[in-house]
Amino acid sequence: MLDWSPIILTLQLALITTVILLVISIPLAYWMANTKSRIKSIIEAIVSLPLVLPPTVLGFYLLIAFSPESAIGSFLNDVFGLKLAFSFSGLVIGSIIYSLPFMVQPLQAGFSSLPSSLSEASFVLGKSKYQTITKVLIPNIKKSILTGIVLTFAHTVGEFGVVLMIGGNIPNQTKVVSIAIYDEVESLNYSNAHVYSGILLAVTFAILLLVYINNNRSNKFSR
């Protein structure tokens, strides 16, 4: 009988990661698109690092950082009572770091594509920077926001190396679908592996299809 808990856990992880990253990435992407600071290149390199770094390397260092023996892990455990290694909370933080560029980069591209006259007109009309960002700029990058949401969600759903290193394989806590598929294949239980894989394939394809349909409609109406 198929265990549905990995699927539910995966969708929860992807949803939480996407929502948190959207909140974090909007101000970060805006700053990266408009700043002339010398540290911009350093920040961009840090944000993009998960794109080229092997997931197991990132997962290993996060596991060390989350360990109760480390300074970070000890501080979080003693002050907040948080145990991040081999926990769902640890998976969320690891997923946020690993999926960060998939949210930030589309948003940065969206902000960069907007003409400076848009912000200038808003300021002339007496709008604050916060009002300009929330009421003027963000509504004009809806397509970039949707792209970031979809890429982040889909990428989190497909995570394997990072979640394996940080969370291990604890049923109902850290065992996501990608880990469940690996377990089923190792056990030569290909029927369950097919079901898990098919569900992920169907979900991600449906999400991408909706995005492309929406983008094509938007492009059609904008002509």
C-alpha cells in the first residue's frame, strides 16, 4: 500500500519554502536591481551559489551548522529550543537557501526591466519608496513573480541531495517524495517508485503548463 505522507510532506515543504522566499526575495531583488554598491557582485555570487554548488556539499555544510555541537546549532538549541538537524524545520531552512536563486533571479530581472521613469513619476506624485514598490513596481512584474513562484515550488519538490543530508529519512518528519523514491528503488519496489515519480511528474507538468498558458495569454493581450 502506498504511503501518502511523503507526498503531503513534500507539498508542505514546497509551499512553506515558496511563501517565505517570496517575502524575502522581493526586497532583496529590488535592491540588487537598483543598487550601485560595490558589494552587489558578492551578494549576487552568494545568491547564485546553489545553482552550481553540488547539493550534497551545501547539505553537508548546513548539517554541520545545524549540529548541536556547532556554535550556530548550540545557540539555536539553547536560546530558542530549535533542533534543525534531522527535522522539518531544518528542511525548510535548507530549502530556502537552496532555492533562493530560483526566486530572486526572476524578480531581479523583472525589476531591472522596468523603466526608471516609473519610479520617478511615483516619487513626483508624493509616493514613498514603500508605496512605490508595493503599489507601482510589483504590479508591473506579475509575470516575473509567477515565474519565481513556479520555479521555486517545482525546484523544492524535486530536491534530493540537500534534504537527504539535512533531514535523513525519518517517516512523517523528513521523508519527502524524492527520498521515498530512492528507498523504493533500493528495495526493488518499482511499482511504488513509479507511482511516486508519476505523481511528481504530473504535478510539476501541470504547474508549468498553467504558467505557459497564462504567459501566452498575457503576451497575446499585450500585442
